[in-house]
Amino acid sequence: MKKSILNLAKQRAVFLDGAMGTELIEKGLVLGDSVERFSAYFSEIITEIHKGYFNVGVDIIHTNTYGATRIGLGKKLEDKIELINLRQVEIAKNICPKNGYVAGNIGPNAALLERDGGEYTLGMFEEAFNEQIAAMLKGNVDLFSIETMYYLDEAITAIKAIKSASSDIPIIAAMTFAKVEEGYRTTVDNKEVKECIEQLEKAGADVVGCGCTLDSFEMIGLAKKIKAVAKKPVIVQPTAGAPLTVAGKNLYPINPERFAKDMLEMKKLGVEFLGGCCGTSYKHIEKMIAVIKNSK
């Protein structure tokens, strides 16, 4: 029986995969289409991407379920939520090595709450998460990874939904922060770092941190802020920078060497879980792992 991912983190750095959406676009995804819908018909492509990350040495891959709720996917797919999520867990589990881990990936519902002029309530978010979480647990994920949350309340809602369904499965919860004059703030509800980290831990997250919005160099300062207040292990998942469109292709300015250098700096700050977000490829993650392992 493999050890808990939380116990592994007490012994060494834990490595997560990089971008899924970026890889899918590289392999032919039509922009504006649903990543989750795309993968249901192209399971071999998802399998290839997952294998690629395990092959470069990651410990954890994320299921291709980011935003795969009835709110995120819309009415055309609302009766297929269990099927989509369960299928994506199965694809990941089928190629997961004995010492690897599959994280059920939960992203934001990509909708505004009523208080911000939207049409959704936290209760509606909770119902959507409950359906997604039930399917992932049915597929036997090893842990959950709540990513890129811009509403603190939404992240807390997701944590509580997981805790209600399974009291002992590990939970990673990461907000997305922008750099502003006042410091770092969540991108929609303008929450500061200390409040977010304390509330995520209080809700029951086992690992807390940040992802997306900022590139690896920009995230070093944010990692310092998080480590200063976190009582639980910390995760960082920076981007490879804001993409530039050249000849119809997105090019990211942070190359694997620079990404790895920055990630090593965050590892030296005490960050335990390290991975990538938009624009980070196999090469970025492979270089990160090599540089961190060779730094000892």
C-alpha cells in the first residue's frame, strides 16, 4: 500500500504535473470548445498527456476535470456530469504507476455570484461540486486538488463538500492571486493572502497555496507571503508567463530553465508541493524536477 501523499511531503518535495489545457490545444483542441467534452472522444490523447507527465517524474497528475460541473459545462452536458468525471478518473487511474497519485481536479465554476451581478448562489455551487465529487470518489481518486479559485467562499464550499463526502481523503486548495499596489489579492473578491490561507486551513484543506495568474518569477514573492502564514504544507503552480500569439500559436516567455530556477527558489523557501499551470509543458516540469533533485 502506497503511503499518503501527506507523509511523502514530510520526506521530500512532491511534484505535480503542468498544463493540461495547453497540451490539448497543442494537439488540436478547437479554442472555445470544452476541454472535458473533447477528452471524452479523444481518451488516447489524454492518456498520452498523463503518461508524458509521469514519464518525466511527477508524483501527482490531475484528472482532466477542471470546470467539469453542470455550471461549468452548461445545459447541453448537465446530464453527463457523472459520466464525464468518472471517465476522466478512469483514464488517469489506468496509467497511474504504483507509486503515483491521481488528484481529482476541481476548478471554479467560472460564474459570478449574485452579489457580483451573476445568477448563482453558493448553494448552487455546492450542488454542482457535490455531483462532481461523488463521481470522482466513485472512481477512487487518491486526493482532491481545488485549483485557481478566485472566490474564497467558493473554495471553502468545495472543501466542505469533499469533507462531507469523505472525511479522510487529502485536499489541496489553491487560490489565484494578482499582484496589486496593496500586495497580493484574489482576482475577483479581492481577498488578501493571510485571510485566504487561514480560512482554507480552517475549512479543512491539508495543503494550501496558489496557482495561475502569476508566472514563476512573479510567484516567488507570493510564496514568501504564504509560507509566512501557512500552518499546513504549501503548493505553488505558476504559469509560464502571459502568452504571445505568433503565427497563430501561443508562445510563453518563461522557458524551462528559468521556470526551474524560480521553482528551486520557492523550494528553498520551504514550499512542499510544486507544479505548473498555463503554458508549462513536460519540459518545464522535467527541468524543475531535475534542478530541485540535483540541488541537494
